[in-house]
Amino acid sequence: MLTMIWGTVFTFTVYADQLAAAFALTALQVSSVFSITAAVFLTVGGIFGIFAARFSLRPVLVLIGFGLAMTVVLLQVVDSYLGVVTTFTLLGTAGGTAFTVIVSLAPQWFETHQGLATSITMTGVGFGPLVLPFAWLWLLDGTGFRTAFAVVVGVTTLVVLVSSLVYRRPIDRSKNARPVDGTWLRARVGDPRFQSAAIGFPLVFVWFHVLSAHLVDILTTNSIGLEVAAVGISVISGVSVVSRIGGGFVGDRLGQRETFLTSVGLASVCAIVLPFARSSLLVVVVVLAGFGVALGPLASLWSPIILTRFGHENATATVGLLNITMGGFAFVVPLAIGMLYRVTGGYAVPLVTLGVGTVLGGVLFRWGTNGRREQRLGRIPFDDRDT
């Protein structure tokens, strides 16, 4: 399901030109559609994820499927920029809610192999951008954008509805959970440790959103050919598919937080080195592969680390809160990096700043998730405060 959800939303660049042609949109309007969709996916999806924690998963997933089906219907009848924005806002909301549910579910079912289980689940984030572009291109080659959208999102809807038949939370955890109400939210948001983790979490990931927006320009500025630059994100995503599974395996044995923080350090080094890899294709490929190696454990281990530290109770709501902060940073930081580039006239200062920010995020995340004994292979996590 995650492959279809992530691949449908985050392969936007593949069909952006077709979207513009179908609805007579300007380049700025098309860009704004994607920005709004991505922000809604994380932020509004996170908010809906908080409310979803109050209900069993089956009706939640059925509503997500209904929302996706409505986007198919809407896109067949709208004919304006506002209509397109409305459609993709609904797509981001439904997709983001599904993402929050999926990410929070796997760690609840596994005690001794949380990292590996979550890693396998999160390979969908890597497979989506690898597989779905070929489906989009094949469909767009033989039909119009509206029909292609209906096929891709229609299949995604079916996958979600079928998943609603089998997805469920562990009974022992769901029946004993406190309600997600104002008291629970105030306690969670008011926890200084959670605040630190909630700020550090997006900081260690935001480099990926910056590269999604600026990588082609960064590489071409460094005299790398456009053809090579265009596949840069695919290199990162492809490597991360393998490193997600490997990161979960290593994390279960050597420690999830240690593996996660090592990946933070690798990502920060790659961000600092990237602007100085001028016209050296080998160095660029190594740096992009380094980003991919770092992305795997980062994407796979944050959820089990967070839920080990703050508890599996109302896990969907906890993950939803973190996705809200991620949405804000993912929207603002790429814009700030672009402004810093225009002010300084190059990418050296922006990317070095990004690398330093990544390290800062790691420090905050480490402090925020400290205090509860971490799970390793064969151990059940427990709270030191209970001993």
C-alpha cells in the first residue's frame, strides 16, 4: 500500500507537464499544486492521523479509500486551477492519513524485530518513485492525463480498500489505550523530550526535501550534465531501498538510535561535500549514494525509536504529531535554501548550513529520545521509570 500511496503523490514531476497541458496551468501554478499537496500530505495527514487514533483501522481505511475515489471523480469534472488544487489537496489529505497509519502500525506488531519489520514496510517509499514513473509514462503515452490519473489512483484506492480487510492494531494495546483527547495532547506536546524530538525529527530529514526541490539545479550548477542530474533523486531512492532493510537489520542488533544517528552524520557530511563536487561525476555519484545509504535507516528507524521512547499507546496520534512538524519544515526549508542561494550566489553556503542543521537535528532527536531503554534483538522495551 505504501508503494502506491507514496508513488502516486511523489512522482509529481513525471506528470507535471501533462497536468499543465490538460488544465492550461502555468509553471508557477503547477509548482504550487505540488507544494500544497506535499504540505497537506504531511501536515493535514498528520492531523487526521491524530483523530484516526480514536477509531478502529477498518473505517479509517475505508474513508481514506473513499477520499481517493473522490479525487478520481473530481479530476474528471473540474476545469480550473482552483479545481485542480482542491483535488490534489484531497489527494494529499487521504494519502497523508494513510501514510501516518502505515508508519505507526508496523512497530506495534513486533517486539524483537521492530527495525527490520519497519524497514521492510518503508521500502514502499523507495519503490514508489522507482516503479510508478514507468506506469505513468506508459499510461500517458497512450491516453490523456485524466484517464491515467483515474487508473493510477483507482488502483491505489483498491489496494487501500483491500488493506482495510486485514489491517488492525494489536488487541492488547488498542483496548487499553487512553483516549486521544485534550488532556492526552497537552501531556504529549508539553513534554520537553517530545518537543526536542519533534524539532529534531524534521531537521534530520529536511535535506531530502531540499534535494527533491533543488538537486537538478545544484548538480548543473556544478557542471554536471542535465541528463545525469535528472536521475539524481532516483539514485538516492534506489540505494535507499537496500539500505532501509540493511539499516533495520543492523539497528535491531547494534541499537536503533546508534544506527539512526550514524546515518544523520553521514547525511550531514554528504550535504557539506556536495557543493564542492564540481564537475567530478565519480564524487557526485559517491555523494548521492551516501545520501541513499543514510536515507534508508533514517526513514526506517525513526518510528520504532519514537514509539519505544514515548510508548505504543495511541501510536498513530504520536506519529501524526511528528508528521505535522515535518510538513512545516518540508515547506519552509527548501524555500529558505533557495533564498539563501540567491543571496550568496551559490550553493556552498546553503548546503553547508543544511549540513549543520542536520547535525543539530540529530542532537535534538538524540536528547528527545533518551530516557527509555532501547530495544535490541531479543529484548522487550521497558521504561526505566517503572523499575
